Amino acid sequence: MDSEEVFRKAIEASPVGIVMIDAAGHIVLANPESERLFGYATGELIGQSIDILVPDNIRARHAHLRAKFGARPKMRPGAARAFNGRRKDGSEFAIEVGLNPIQTANGPLVLGSIVDVSEILRIGRLQDEFIATVSHELRTPLTSIIGALGLLVINGRATLPAATLRLLAIAQSNAQRLVRLVNSILDIEKIDSGKAVFVLKCVEISGLIAQAIEANRSAADCVGVRLRFDAPAGPSETRADAGWLLQVFVNLLSNAIKFSPPDREVVIAIENRPGSVHVSVRDHGGGVPDYFKDRIFEKFAQADNSDTRAKGGAGLGLNIAKQIVSRLGGTVGVADAPDGGAIFHVDLPAWEPVPTQSTAA
């Protein structure tokens, strides 16, 4: 069997739709899967313009992109463009298309691979809706449970046995942990779905850090960790959404407290730099393993060691922090601290007020 026959059979047997177009945008090859995806009979696509597979509302843009690719074709292994395809009956469906140029004796051709991703997107939407619904349904009863447990602890200090109070405190702590997890899942869902609203204005960072410290004070006291804030001499301002930026500092502090041993100190500091504000959170824990530093801000990331597993957590806080900081035009990272531990840092653009223009009378 010659190489041309092998190529033809491979194209025909491919589970991915494959079309080949010439320089004028006409289809010169279409395998059975591409015909099935778009609802055409065998051979019906040959000689047709590739535009018949594109919805009317994006044909002009598609023609522009095709001409641009034809002028400067470039191999893009693994890269794919997502948009809607148009079936013969006029219905549309989500597809991903990868393009690769091919030089032949009869001139340049473009090989396109087409994958139907509509079912994947549908399942993703159902998953997001399920997570959001369950999270909302969990948050209300959990809040009631925490409140009831808190009242039992306060009112029972003089009458309940120490063992009972200890069990109530454990139950309250675990309920609060569940609320934090639910809130993190909701934050992730909002950010990933594009529903997160950022109202940007001038924000003074020192005040937000003070709030973040108070929000984590109880957790730090429970494990015997001290919190210290090294405030700058002057104001530290950035353009941000105060609520979302507060969440960044709360998450970073919570992470530092979680991995700090008792009777040690977590230090959060602000440094005003030219054009930026640098915020650092330093702990005295075991540090971040080198192999894990590149993945620590990924969703559900957990270092594979017994200490991390014992500390618990879903691995969402740092990912949420990174996504928020990125939306605000900043960066977040981690480095080894002197004498052990880790330093997480956030760099945000410094606030630059828009100069007002005066008008001569």
C-alpha cells in the first residue's frame, strides 16, 4: 500500500472532521465525519466554499481571518479556534477548528480539523449550574447551624461539661470550614462564568489589610499564631474593587495561618514602589516545595505531603486570589523566606489619578 493510499484511509477513518481547502477557500477534501457533522451527503461538500459551514453573522469575520491566515500561514500544533458551525439545515453548533498549511505541487492548501464541542459545553454549563445551586442551598442552613452552635457555646460555658463544650467548638469550627468552602466554590463559579462584577475605584490598601487581619484574627488565635502588619508611612492606593481585593488578602492570610506553627508570627507588609504597590505575606511554615511552586496557584492544587493533607482545605483560595489579582492588572507569586517559610506577594498598579483639565474663563 503506497503512502497516498494510507493517507486517504487515515483521513476517512478519522473520528475528527477533516476538510481541506484551496487558496480560494473551496473545499477539495471532506472526510465522512465532517460530512456527518454538518449534515451533508457523501461528496456534497467538494467544490463548495468553506463559507457554507459558517453562520451568516460571522462570515465576514471568518473570511478576514482566512485571508490573514492564507497570507501568513503558520503551523499551530494543538491550537484551535472555537466558534459556531452551520449545518446544512441551518442549525448551528459549537465547534473547535485547528488549521495547518500544506504545500503541494498544485499550490498551498489548508487542512482543517473540526471537533463538535457542543455536548462538552452543555455538560460544563450543567455542572456549573449544579455547583452554584448546591452551594447556595448549603450556605443558608450552614449559617443557621453556626449561629445555633455559637449560642450553645456562649450560654453553656457555665453549665455544660468541658467535653461537651469541646465537641461543640469542633462542630462550629467544621461548620465554618464548610461555609468557607462553599463561598470559595461560589467565587470560582462567578469568576469562571464571567458573572463576577468588578467596580473599580481608588482603594486604600492599608484599610483592606486591617479588615483582612480582623477577619482572620479568630482563626489565628485558635492555633496560637500572631499577626503583624507592617504599614507604610504614607497611603498605598490602587485601582480595584475593594470587596474582591479584600478577598485576596483574606485568602493569603488564611493560607499563611494554616501552615504556620503555633507561637510564630505571620507578617503582612506593604511597600510603595515606583508605579506599583507590593504586598507581601510571610509565614514561618515548612515552605513551598520547589516542584510545587509552578502549580500552587492552580485550582484544587495541593502539595503531596502529609503536612498539607493534615491542614485540610480544598486548594481554591490561592487560585481565587490569583484570578482576582489578574483581573485587577496585577501579579501574584511565591518565594522562599529567609530562615524558612514562604512569602506570598501581590503587585498591583499604583493609583494614578486622571489630571483634571482647567478651562480658562
